[in-house]
Amino acid sequence: MVAPLPSQTITGTSAADIRASTPGTNALVETFQAGDTITLNNEGDYALSGDGADVILVGGTASVSLSNSVVAGFGQDTISIGSAAGSLASNDAYLAGNQGNDYITLTAAAATSTFNGAFIGGGLNNDTISLTNVSSYINSSVKGGDNGDSIVIVSGSNVSTIFEGNKGADTIRYGATAATNGSLGGGAGHDTITIGTAAAAVVSWINGGAGLDSILIDTGSSFSTLAGGGLADTITFRDDFLGGVIYGDGVGVTSSGSGSAGTADGADRITGIDITTGATIYGAGGADTIRFNEFTGDSAAAFIDGGDGADLLTLADILARAGTANIVTISGGKGADTITLTTAAAGALLNGGEGNDTIFADAGSALSINGGAGTDTIVFVSTTATSVTGGDAADIITFGTAVAFTAGTNNLANAATIDGGNGSDTISLQAFTTSGQSIAGGAGNDSIRLGTASDNTGLAWASNGTINGGAGVDSIVLSASAGGGVEATTALTKGVASIAYESGDVIVLASTAASGNALNGAVYVGDSAIGISAVGTLSAGTLAVYSDGTDSFFAFKTNDANSAVIFRVTGADLVSTAVQNAITTTANVSFSIGGSADTGITITLA
């Protein structure tokens, strides 16, 4: 607050005056029009400068304790605190610029000066506040004025002190070395805030405020809260984000675009090297970009939420960590989001949320992927123990290397599950590798494809897997090129894919004309094994079908490489005839066969 006026008054003239208070006697020193020089030597002095470019020295030449009040005048004034010969202990000091481009600086040589209950502020124009040798700020306030101000805080601990640019496009360089309930704000305007190297891991609260703000953190830092504020802000970590909560919008705004001071949030950009234990990031409104290289935490999970808008969320790597399921959660929120996770050695949850989202996941462990509402595209590669759900609408789920990933296996590994959810979904992958894996199309007319016509490895799944198209007329495609097929085996039940029966579904043994996988041999059907369990004895181009009374088994011998495509339709007795080498009547079977050498064999379930 402004101190009471002292009883002694020292005045200047219309000329350029030099005025100083008498040591030991508090005084009001007032100057007028010209460029004056004022020196305050006592704790209770008060200075009021005039219209000229004035110089006000607070503290004189000695180490003093001050509660001075200084109000600059209309000119471009300089308020200099302390001296090279001493330090300052300031209690309840009030130092303020006025009109003009004012300059407020601390000049003490040793970093032993303190501010307790002080106010230091700019005025109406472009002011500069530079405090270089302060050991602590306690319950104080340092603020710019109404225009584009520059505030430089080089050192000092921050205890319940506010540093704020106020109005205008401000530049703030903050280098305090400790913080307890301290805050740093840009205020209204397009501000630039830099957290220096010495301020690592010590800022309690940061807010860019309304405007297009840029917040740069030089080294690894943690804080309770960092908020970009309204409009499109840029928050950049040159090192690690060591924990805390980041809001792209105003403080506490996690999804909507309410912004700060009534200004809607924009497309924020939040990037850095690594994130660690307990880090939380909300992009809020706007098409945000959030990108970090690696998660290195040990226990507490990290959370990234794009919020409203078409967001781009990228995390390159999750290091191996034990004991925490889904140690990283990435959620797109509303809007058509793109989520990319390149490598995950620990569990992660990827959730597209509302909107037509695109999710890419490369090599990973224990991933859970949910497209959410909307027509989503999910591409994942080389994952283990993965659960994938498309959610509502017509989703595309692909397990392979087709989209911007390095080469890798396309096999579904360990206890992986894929669920297309509601809508007409498209699901594609190479093969099963272990038992317990499942693919569910869900409601809607789904397309499920295993294998690719261009992959010479064929459909060499190693164990049983389950395919369930769900409600709707589904298409299930088993595809392989020349030299492919499941594998030449003497046991019909080895490597069998189980396909749940649903009337109207179409099973396609896809091929190309070059592969020769067309049906050009006999069709054997029967209500028992009919001697076809040794599929290696089948002639090329032959399809054998039999039923055990509960399930129906299909084995197709390809025209090359002595291979066979084998699958089982569960829950359906599709054959009610004795052994025969041709389908003579549709009354004997509950399926029909079609296709050609170009399209492959189609089996339509009745």
C-alpha cells in the first residue's frame, strides 16, 4: 500500500533538479517539469516525480530497510533500488511507474535483498522492471502496466508473490529458485513468458491469460498449475515436464472453449522432451497439438486430454514400468482427433472420444484402444495383450504396417481382443498367434479380413482364435497369396480359426488369379470326419466340409505349396448328409458356394 506522507517536504523547480532526503528524517520529495534526480535515503521517504525523464534512487548508497513509496511522473522515468555498495530489506514498499516508458531496476551487488509486502508496478506505457539480486519475495506483487512491458526476475525465492504482465503484450523472464504458492501470469495480451534454467521445478502457478501467449520452460520443471489462457497458446518444454497440471485454456477448464476473460480458447501447442509421474495435460478447446518424446515415470499415471477440437496427440515412447496398469492415458475428447503412440513397453489407454478419430499404435504392451463415438480409424502394429474397441459408427481397425510405421510382425499376439462395436466396421489383420484371441465385429454389416493377398507368409496362425461378426450381414475374408494358406498339416483341428455362426454371413477364401486358389477340385461333405482329417491327402483345389453335430469344419487345399486353409463355424450344424463328393441338394447343407478364380471362394451361411 502507499505509505502515509511524511511531514517534511522537499520540492523541486521547473528546472532539472537534484533532490535528496536527509538521512534520519523522512521526507516527501516532489519534482516538477524537467529531468530531475531524486535520492531517498530513509525507510519512510516518499517520492513524486514530475513531467520530465526523472531518475529516482531508492536506498541511497547504504544497505537500508525501506518502506518507501515512489510514484513516477509523466516522463520516461528510472526508479533504481539499492546500490552497488549495499543490499535492501524492503517492507511494504510501493514503487510504481506512471505515464511514459519507465524503467525500474534493483542495482545491489549481493543477492541478499528482500521484498516483503512490496508492490512494484509499471504504468501506462511500455515499462521495464528488472530485479537481479533478490534473495526472496514474500507476499509481494510485481506487475507491468497497461502496455507491452518487460519483466526480468533473475533470482530469489517466491513465497505467495504474484508476478504479472497485466495488460499488453508483455515479456517476462523468470529465474526464481524456489516457490511456495507463488504465481506467474501474463495477463491480457499476447505475452511471452520464459522460465529460466535456475527456476527448474519451483514455479507453483503459471497463467498466460487472455491472448496468444508463448510460455517457454528452459529446463525440467514441475508446478501445481500451468494455464495458457484464452486463444491459441504455445507451451514449450526444452527439457522434461516433471509433474503438475497443464491447461491449454483457463485454469480448471478441461474440455470446453470458455477461455479466459471471455475469450474462446484456440489451437494450443504443448510440446516437450519427456513427461513423468503425475503429469496431466488438458488441451481444452481448439485444435490442439500435444507432443512429447517419452514417458519416464515410475508409479503415478500420466494423463493427456485433447479436449474439444480436432487435436493432434503424440507420445513417442513409454518406458517399461511395473505395477501400474494403463500408466499413460491419452484421450482425444470431442472432435476428429489423431493419436499416435510409437512404442509402449508398459500399459497405456488410448481413447479417441467423440468424433471421427484416427489412432496409430506401433509396438506396444498391454494396450487398450477405444475409438469412441464416431467413424474411427485404428491402426496398430506388433502389440501384445491388446484390447481394441471401435465404439459406435462405422470404424476401420487395421493391424499391420500400412500406415507410416516401420516394418514389423502383423500377428495378433497374446490375449488380444478386437471389438468393432456398433456400426459397419472394417477390421484387418494378418493372423492369430496364440489361443484366447478374439475378433468381434459387433452390430452392423462388418468386414473382417485376416491376411493379405500380397503377403507370401499366408495365414500361418499358430493356435485357435475366435471371429464373431455379430449382428448384421458380415463378410469374413481369409486371404493369402501364392505359397500361402494356413499350413500343411495332418490334423484338421490344428491352427483352426473359429468363426461364430450368424445367418447371412459370407466367408471368403480370397485369392488372386495368379495364386490358383480357386475351387477347381471336388467338394466333399459329410456328417462325420469322412476321412479328411489328414488334409495333406486332399487334392489341390478341393474343399472338404464336415459337421460333428455342433460345429462345422471347412478345409480347403490350395493349388500351390501343399497348403490348406482351415476354419470352424461354431454353433451351427451345417451338414446333414452322408459322405458324398458333391453337394447334390441344398437340403443337405446350410450354406452355398460361389466365387471364381479371380475373387476366391465365397461361402454364404444360410
